[in-house]
Amino acid sequence: MQKQILAKKHPTQCTKVLIVDDSALIRSLLTEIINRQPDMVAVGAAPDPIAARDMIRNLNPDVLTLDVEMPRMDGIDFLDKLMRLRPMPVVMVSTMTQQGADVTLRALELGAVDFVAKPKLDVTKGMEAGAREIVEKIRLAATARIRKPAMPAPASKAAPVLALNSRASTEKLIIIGASTGGTEAIKEVLLPMPPDAPGILITQHMPPGFTKSFAQRLDSLCKISVKEAVDGERILPGHAYIAPGDFHLRVRKSGANYVTALSNEAPVNLHRPSVEVLFRSAAQCVGTNAIGVMLTGMGKDGAYAMLEMKRAGAFNVAQDEASCVVFGMPKEAIAAGGVDEVLPLGSIAGRVLGALRESGGVRHRI
């Protein structure tokens, strides 16, 4: 049957997908979902990483879907070895639990392109409901830039915290949007931020249950405090606030202070949280006191709202193509005319703080 599918689809023109999962039901469902697509084919399905090793050599897949908890070798150990020896696009299949979220974030650190959440109840119905997301992420993974993970830096060579050395106004805000590849990109931008950095608001496309773990992970690594945003809290210098999964994040004014605002209104650009929503609120409320940052991601969410920010007086930067996992959102923001400077990921934090120094921490009333 598999040979007939391959022959019918002309595999040289299809994205070849290898499924690695210890659940026979998940392997069957993913195979069926993938083989329904005209541009991809499931070339094999392995019950564990040991079996997958030979299948990778023999079938030369373009993309791997990888479960986390499996016998003989767990998905994280396998991913670590795979990305060092034979880097390739990997989409993780993760459980919607706290432990699943923590492990998934580790997988993204190791080089996985993205993840899909495995339903906890009624697996067949849940996987079918998420079929569109699954195949879109596989398509995206096939085009993503894959790099070997960097070796851990010695403690003496950890990312330096950049000094601000200016009276940064409490009215200044840094506004960040990201999607695919964004968890690691956001980490690289936040790690050098000093404790007196302006308040930072972040929308990263991520489902419920994962943003809390993401915030906690960053908080353990950064000099600034990082948390999942809650509705109506005052935005403080030295703090970063991440939009919770399934909630839009906005910035509002309350007297002389900025505060967060959450809502579960309809998705915008197919996303909730949406970068468009956050950036538009910054354009309307923060104006010239905002610095916008567009990082790696698929699609065009936030592109036109970034232009609104620029027209309102914000200084905006975007990640360059060479350092993006997916050069979608930055490319669209650049094309829309909303970007002042295009920079490699490693230069963004320094440039943002440089822009703050250039402003001299001057307070601008709006």
C-alpha cells in the first residue's frame, strides 16, 4: 500500500515524512492525515527511536514527527543526538500537560522547528480536528532553516547583560512579536536585558498550557523578571509579560501607568494571541515611547500593525532572513514599510538598548 502511494504521488515532488511514535493509533492517524495531502507522503512509521534510526538512513525523510515519551529511548535524547549528527526538520508531538510543555520547550531548544499538541481525550477526534494545523506545520518545517544546536557556553562566557546606563523612562516599552522559532529568538533577546530595562510585552504564538512554562523557563535564565501576563496588572521596568495561550494581550493606559489587558475575542490572522492585536494597541497607546521587535515566524501577523506603530512614532526592528527559522512575519513587516532596521538576531538586544540610550530616557507624554 505504501509503495502504491509513493508511486502515485511521485515522492521526489512530495515532502517525505517519517512518523516516530509508540502509539499505534497515533501512527495510523498521522499516516492517514499526511497521505491525504497532495504535497506530502508518510514514507514510514516507527514505534521508537531505535527503529527510526534505520528508517531515516533508508528512507531519507524530509521531516520527522517525533513523540516525546517512548520506550528504549525518549524523544528528547533522540532529538539531541539527531540534531548533532544529522540535523533535519522535526515537529514534536507533545501532550497537553505541564510536563509535556516543559519537555516541548526543551525540544525547541535542541532544534525542533515546532510542535503539535496531542489530545488527552478522544484521540481520534482530536487528531482529526487538528489535521490542518499538523500538515501546515509539517509544510513549514520542510522549508525552515535547520542548524546544529550550539554547545552550552561555559559559565564565564554566558550571554553578557548589557548596561542601559541611562534613565530609561517608565513610559518606554519594548513590544515583541514572534511565531515559529520564536521561543529561542525571544530568549536571545531577553538574556542580555539589564534589570532596569523598560517593561517588555511579548506575543508568541503558543497554545494554552505552554506559555506559563515558557515564562517560567525564561524567568529562571534572565536578569529581568518574566511572567505570563494577567489582566489589569501594572507594567513595570525590569519585567517582561508574555501573552497567555488563547488570550490576546494589549497595553492600556491607566492614569500615568501602562497596564496589561487580556481578552478572548475572536482570533486575528488565525491567531489568539495575535501579534496584530498587541502591536496595534502599542500604536494607539504608547506611540513614540514604543520600540517594536518582529522576530522569526510564519505568515504576516502583526505586519500592518507594525506600520501603524512606526507611523505613531515607534522605532521598529526586524530579525534578518539569515538568522530566522522562518522569514515570514519579519519579511511581511519589512514589505509593509513598518521596519526601521533589519538586524541579525544576536544584534537586536544591543540595538534596542542603544535606541533607548539615544533617547536619553526622555519622558514623552502622549
